Amino acid sequence: MSSRSERYLANAEKCQQSADAANTSGTKRLYGVLASQWRQLADEAEWTDKIVSQPLLEIRHADFLQQIDKAECAIQEFGKVLAANNRGP
């Protein structure tokens, strides 16, 4: 799946192609402006994706560490139960 910025750049390219193929100056200008706006949107999407992605990675990492902690606690508890069973009554 392509990123938002890649999709927006593809839209910009389609608009630019339409501008290049247009018959009137007004249509050329319209599609040229649209292409420019799609490029600007792509730049902004790339920027926001970078800003948002780092905190999300940190959150996922923190969640993973919490899962490891829980697993370690469960293993320790299981070890205690096994040790108690091995000692007998």
C-alpha cells in the first residue's frame, strides 16, 4: 500500500498531465494549480507522517515492554507454584 504522500503525488502527476494536454490557457492554469496543491498536500502529509510515526513507535515499544513484564511475572508465579508442588505437603 502506498503512503498518503505517494498517492497525493500521483494525483499531482495526473493533474499535470491534464494541464499539459489542455486546449485552453484557463484549463491549463486550473490543472496546474491543482497539481501544485496536490504536491503541497503530499509534502504536508509526509511531514505529519514523520511527526506521528515516532510517538506511535514509542507507544508500541512501551506496550511490548509491558507485555514482556507481564509474561515475566506470570513465569515467576508459575515457577513458585512448581517449586511448592515439588516440595510436597
